[in-house]
Amino acid sequence: MANTSQFDQITERVERLLLRYQELQRTNVLLGAQVDALTQERDSLKSRLGAARARVDALLERLPATASSPKQ
């Protein structure tokens, strides 16, 4: 009788562990998708930042030399 009860408890715990494992797998897949999306967003923002810097540098080069030096 005690062995059956202990066996049932172990079976229940194993089933709960399997459910938890499946939940963690699903969560891991979702987190992986978020990482991919955020990586793409970061890369896009870095690209946009680089383009903006290039435009600012081009504008700075067009300024007259006297405008960039401080007056005394």
C-alpha cells in the first residue's frame, strides 16, 4: 500500500516536471524570438545613427571655416 502511494507521488511529480519543462521550452522559444527582433531593431537603429552622423559630418564640412572657430 505504501509503495503504491509513493509510486503515485513520484508519478505526479514527474508529470509536473514534464509540464514545467514544456512551459520553459515555450518561454525559451518566445524569448529567442524577442532577442531576434531586438537584434534586428538594434542593427537598424545603428544603421540609421551611422547615416545621421554622416549627414551631420557632411553639413559640418559645408560650414565656413570662420563659423566653426570661436571669436575672441
